[in-house]
Amino acid sequence: MRRILTIGLVLIPALPFLSCGERLPSPRSAERIITRHFHSYGKKFKESDFGKHKLERVEVREIREMQKGMAEVESYLTLKEGPVYWVRVSLRKKTLGWKYLAWETLGAR
């Protein structure tokens, strides 16, 4: 009896961690993925605006589900002493979290 109670006390708090997780990334995780991608993009393409100007801020405006396991994030990217880009980033749900898939520019100011 005591052993069953012990196993129950261990498994009950672990149940939320065993589930499949959220269908959409949180704004914080989307911001981190976008920041990390455009930082490495700027290192790879030094002649682009992202290579010439450091990324100052990422503002996530909207997160939509494209299909199960895929999300679309619209955000504003503010560059230091440079333009503000409005981009759409596609993310895919993988085993250990959300991963970058593709991006497109929707506009610049």
C-alpha cells in the first residue's frame, strides 16, 4: 500500500510534463528563436541590414497556427541605427521544442 502511494505521489505531478505540450509557442520562446536566427543571419550575410546593424529588439505581434505542429509568427525587428522590419517567421514543433523553418519580409520602415 505504501509503495502504491509513493508511486502515485511521484506520477501525479509528472503528468503535465508527459503531455504533448502547447500547440503554439509562447511569445517569449518565439522571440528567442527569432533573435537567435537573425543574429546568426547577420554573421553569415555581413552586407545585409542584419549584418550592418545589430538587432536591438524583437516585438512579437501575432502567433497563428498554420497546421498541427507548425506556427506562423509576425513580429517587428528593430535594428540599431537602421530600419524596422516587419517579418513573418514559420516555426515547426520538434521533439525538444520549436525550431525555425523559414522567414519572409512583409515590409520595412
